[in-house]
Amino acid sequence: MSSRVSTGARPGARFAQFKLVLLGESAVGKSSLVLRFVKDQFDDYRESTIGAAFLTQTISLDDATTVKFEIWDTAGQERYKSLAPMYYRNANCAVVVYDITQASSLDKAKSWVKELQRQANENIIIALAGNKSDLVAEHPDKRAITTADAEAYAREAGLLFFETSAKTAENVRELFTAIARKLPLEQAGNRGMRANPRQGVDLRPEAPGTQGGGACNC
Amino acid sequence: MGHDGEESLATSEGEEELANDRRTSPPRDRDDESTIRGVKEEGAGASPKEESSTISQARSNSPETEQEYRPPLPPRPSNFGLLREGSYSPGSSLQRSKNTSRPHLQSTATTALSRTDIHTQSYQDGSRETFAASAQTTPPSKAIAAFGSIKRIKGFSGSEGGDSGSVRSYAPTLETGGDVESLLGEVLGASQESPAWRLHSTQNEAPDPFDSITYEDDETTVDFYREFDEISAVAADGENEEQLLNQWKSKRKHFLILSSAGKPIYNRHGDDNLISGYIGIIQTIISFYEGAHNQLKGFTAAGARFVVMSQGPLYLVAISKLGENDPQLRVQLEALYMQILSTLTLPNLTHMFSNRPSTDLRRPLQGTEPLLSALADTFTRGSPPTLLSALECLTIRKSHRQVINDTLLQTRCETLLYGLIVASGRLVSVVRPRKHSLHPSDLQLIFNMLFEARGVKAGGGENWIPLCLPGFNKNGYLYMYVSFISAYESIGEEEHERVNESGKPDDIAILLISANKESFYDLRKMRDALVDELEANGSMAIVRSAVRRGRPTATDIVPGTVLRHFLYKSRANVQFTMPSYEPSFTTLLARRRLLSLYHALHASVHAKNAHLKVHHCISRESISLAWVTPLFELYCVAGPQASRNALAQSANKVIQWVRKEEERVFIIGGAVSLNSLDRCTIYKKLTPPAARYSEQI
């Protein structure tokens, strides 16, 4: 509902804009994934996100298709939990991140998936990302969650699944591209403006509430 | 200083040795260095009356009442008549009376900043205990003692100051003894400091010590740089524990925060396991005095000053070997406490501990350690805004600032509460509701988060941050939109992060604060409009070039001056201005020494019974001057070879300069949104704290 698909200047060119939210336990690498995706950078030492950060990145799927992500990178700490609905409310897609060296982080990821499936946009596309695969490449004994287990869970819950490394950039681009490919680019009639964060009916004239496709979760 | 009335504290031997030739006050009792001295704040030597009055004061500051607490009128010594003897001229009635608000001084539009009301915005000089307790506590003998030294400096004027004025003319009283001495210990290179710190003073013999520090690159300098090194974790077998503990002990400054049940919450250096023994000891000591209903405020042990602050369920402890005094350390602890409130809000904090006194606060605070550490390190490096409890503004022309203010007002959206433009830690412009001002301590927290800690900036995007501004309202959250604009590139190209003289990246931040947690997109739209407009009318270019220019040097301000550096605080505006640290104070150590000197000057003129207007201090490494009037505070420093006349003349020139430039270096009034929300609406709109504690609101 917050996506925007329009035909650009060139005939046949498509441009779509989607809202994406990152969720997961603190210190699993959400911000690092985003920084790698948006700026192709990596910080070995990163301080915790405070509140949430909002970034955008545009990718081309093919010559004719461009997808712009509006990314909400949320803080993983428990105290920010009550703010999460504001970020996923109108999201078209979500990346739920866990740390493959921390068993508990997958449990947290599962509870986020459950919450998204219950509360968020009905058609939301969820990807599960097992981050920090570089740690395991160096020391295989650090792995706490096997690829097979996570993959089985992802299949069962209907999620995209990747093991990623923000540090080495492994699978980061692939993750976001796979999401973009799964998004409903063809719903060309849906020309909702930028994600409208307000609950309830919005009477402002500049935001025509074309609630196409997805269910209204207000 | 020394409102806390530590008596018989911290008479340091080295200090006496060094001070013998200058000392103007009778020597104090000497204590054994290794014992804990003067443990009680209002104990030893105080009359029972004094003690009880202070304690009741402390109680009235308890969390339940502090919201409504207003400091009573400024302390007037009951034996004031004694002070009137001798040459106590009528003019001296202008001496600062600490706690009066002076509405008549703010005859121009009210400023954007206020410092009243919140107990935690304690004045640098006097913690809030002062307010009530000091009214009757000065025994006549002390008053006279204090007064005796005041007389010595009566005759100061711009061009002449008697020789007596050059003596260490602070007012030593029994009340303030501990504080002032430990401070002067710093200035005079006395034994309050750690041996390593004292080593720095070996340059005292050099003709121009501040200069020599500039070029210095020997071990002692390197040592202070190590102050901020991480202490690694304890090895599994505990083998490196002793080495780590030594490393821990070599730090010159520590901050510890623990719960009253003894659970560690935060410490600056090393992990909790390493120092759990010390946490236990400090908790035992504090609760021993709590048990006796005699709150422990501070003590000295092994050359380190320990200051304890108890805030509801929390104990905050500062341990300093840098020669800061108690009120100054207490201001720093207040700031750390404010940071915790800013994360949790007061109702959440009290609720957690009333439910479960053994709450482990580390979990709810998770992720904010970098903010606490950034604050702590700012204090360890030395921070003029903290010392003066004031803000620094970016110097631009009045008309330019007016354009920026107008642009902010034009573009402001209806959910906006405060809008600020900040450039590398200096305020450029502010828009605020008419009835609300912004509290310096709140701004300090915000600036610390944005410009000292790396977390927010490193993300590289826009940010939406729930935070509580305790000075504004400690019971609920506000939401802050933050976006950075590089001062060097045009918008969108923020890759190159250059670092200015004070180590902060030269970035311009747009801060838009709202009480509505859903207003991100509104504020974002406002930001876009604001930035477009500022770019279009040329204001952004003006701000960028002002940031790039940096602060002027002292000689730019007063050509040919002997001044190395100065701090000028406008009291009515709660703002200060200062020249660049260059060229004399470029190193971390030189700057720390400068700030220590400022701390000492500040302590002297703010000492409770030192009714000083002018304080002149000569040491082997510098001559310096503190000058306090109801309008301003000026602290200035020159090299040791400068004459007193030259210093005084320069001080006058600085005053003239500020008078001329006042509307450029300070923000007078700020932009007030006339159709502002009134107080009630804002409180109604305040969002209750997040998550499970929301029923508290």
C-alpha cells in the first residue's frame, strides 16, 4: 500500500518505491547490513542504534526496473519494542536478522516473524537473514545455528532466507535483490504516495489514500 | 565553592609545602593521606543544627518532591553584620547572589535558555543542598576568616591591582576548605594528584609551560592519552587480573553507577567483574552512612577525591585525581544521571526499583553505555559548557541569524515543539514555543549524543529518536528527528568527514523535536523545506563558512593581547563564548591543564563565602584572572611572563569586544513561535514512556 510504481520517462521503464523494516535482537548486525547495502561500508566497532534510522537505497533489477527502498533500521533493545509497530505498520517488506553464532537471537527473530505475520501488512514479504557468516568461515565451531535448521524454519514460515555477512558483503546485495524481485511490481494501478505513517483516516488532500491490494491494518 | 560544607577535608601535604610562600590563610589540620578523611558531608565539626537542616534539605530533594521544588531565596548569612566591617564597600553588594533569578537583566526578549527550576541544573558552584542549608551555617569566625582575604583584593581595577591582589586571593573558609584546596592543588601542582599527573608539573620551571606542553611528546604526555584506552576483559583463568587492576587504578578519573542494592550499572573503565570488589566496598561505605541517616557526600583517599551522589535508587560515584572540586564533580554526576533519565524517564526508573529493588538496570540501559562514556570522557578531557552550565553559539551576523530564525518559523510544521540548527556542537538557531525554553542540561545531552558519541552519526541516515529531556519534563518522552548536513560538501555528499580543532566532525545537524511519536514524516517534510529554503537564501553557505572558519584565536579578538585563552559567560543568556584553543592548547594534555585552571578559578569565585568579584591567580605556568559581575563571568589566562596590567587590560578589551559582538556571539531571544502550544497541551501530548511501564504515567 505504500509502494509506488510508475512508469518513468523512458517507455517501459518502471520505478517502484517500497518501505522496508529491519527487526531483530540487539547486536545481530541490522545496522551493519544496512550500511553495507546503502553505503557499501563496514565499521568494525559500531555503537548501538538509538531509536531508529531512516535510509534510502535504489537498486536496478534490470534495465527497465528500478526499486527504491525506504529503510527503517530499528534499534534492537527491548525498551524500543513499543515503537516497532510504527515502523512495520505500512511496510511492504521486512528483514528479520539473527546472529548465526547466538542461538537465542533466532528465537527473538521467530517472535518478530510471528508479530509481523499477525500485525503487519498482510502481504508483507519477510526475509530471514542469518548474519555474521564471516565469523563462522574463520572458526566453524562458533556456529550456533545450522543453515539447515534455519532454512527449514524459513521454508515452513514462508520466508526468504539468506546467510549474510555485513563484513564481507556476502549475500547482502542478493538479499535485498531477492526481496525486490518478490515485491508486487506489477500492481501498476497502485500509486500510493510515500508511506503514510498515520493511523486512521487521513483527510489531507495531498495524500490520496488509495488502499489498493493490501489489507488495511489500521 | 564548597557549598557542601566538607570540613577538614583533603588537606594535602604537598599543597602546603608549595603554598607556604603564598598562603594567605591559616593552615588547616593535616590528616593522614591514606585514611579516608572527612567522610561526612555535614558531619565533622558542624553543629547539630547545621546537620539537621542539611539533612532535611536533602530529604526535600527526594524524587517525590523535587518536581515542585523551588530553591528558596539566596542564602544570606545571618551574621551579615560582621561582614560589613572594614572596607566592605557598598559596591560589593553586587557580588553574585547565587540563586536569585534576575528577571530584570533579561530586559531584552527572553532567551531560549533558562537555568531555573530543575534541581538538577545545579549551579556549578553550589549543589542544591546549598540553597536552604547555607542560610545559617556560617559561624562568625569563619565569616571573618573568609572576609579577611576578600579585603586583599578590594582595589582591583583595569589598570592597577595591588600586590595583595596577586596573592591567591580566594577566600578560604573552613566550609570550603576541602574543595578549594584540592583544586588549588591542581593549580599549584600539589599532591592531590596522582604522581603521574604531578609529573606533568615538572614543566613548571620552564619559562612558558603551556607552550612547552604544546611541543611536548614525552612519556608523561603520552600517559594522559592512555586515559581513554580500553581495559581488556579478564582472561578466563584470571591470570591478567592484577595487571588489569593496575591499569584500572592508573586511570585518573572514574565514574561508577550502582543501584542502592549494590548492583553495578555503569562504570567507565574495565568490566564489572574486574572491579566487583570495589563496587562492593563503595556500596558498603555508602550504605553505612545511609544507615546512620547521614548521607555520605564525599571523601578523599590515596590522592583521589571521591564524590558520592545518591539519586533515588541510584548511587553515582565520581573518583577524580584531576583536582576537580566537589560541586564540579557533582555537576558531572548530575549529567550522567540525566542521561539515564533521558533513556528511561523518572517514573520508569522509580517504578522498576519500587517493584524490584534488586533490578539490574544494565539491561534496560543496554546500548546507552557509549552515551554515558562519551559524557564521562568529555568531563575527563575538560568541558567549558559543563563547567559554566552554558551553551556556545555559532558566531554569525545578527541579520543572518534573523534570516535563519525566520526560515525556521516559516517552515515549521504544527507538530513541532523545538527546532534547532546546530553546527559542530554550537547552536545556530532555535525555534521554541513562547512559554518554553530549552534547558542547557538537556541540550548538553542532545549534543553529546549527536556530536560526541558516534552511534547516531555513523548510521548515515536520518534518525528518529525517542528521548526524555529531563529539564523539560522528566516524566515522558519526546521524539527527535535528526539529520546531518556536511559543512564541506553540498547536500547528499556526506562522505568526507573532516575533523575540526576540537575533534568534532564539522557537521551541521537539523534537530526537530515533537511530542508526537508519529510525526516523523511531517518533520522530515519540514526538514526538506527548511534546508531547501536555507540553501536558497544563502544561509546554509553562511553557516558552512562560519563552521569552517572555526573560532577566532585570542589574538584575532584582541590584537596583540597577552591572553592565551578566555571563557566569557553571559549570565542572562546562559551562553558562553571562547576563542580557539589554538595555538597554545592544541594537545589533549595542554587543554586539560587549561581546563583545570578554569576549574580552579571558577571554584574560587563561586566559593560560597568568597564574595569575590575579581580573582587573580599567579602560578609558575600562567597568570589568570576570574572576573564576575551580575552580567557576566570572565575567565582568562595568559602566559607566566605577562604582566598583571596587560592581563587586566586584555580582560577589559575582551569585555568591550563581547559588548560590541554580543548579538553575533550569542543568541538573544531565539525564534519564538507565537501561536505556540500552551503548557497544558504539551503535557497532554507528552507520550508516556514506552513499553511495559506505561501505566506509570
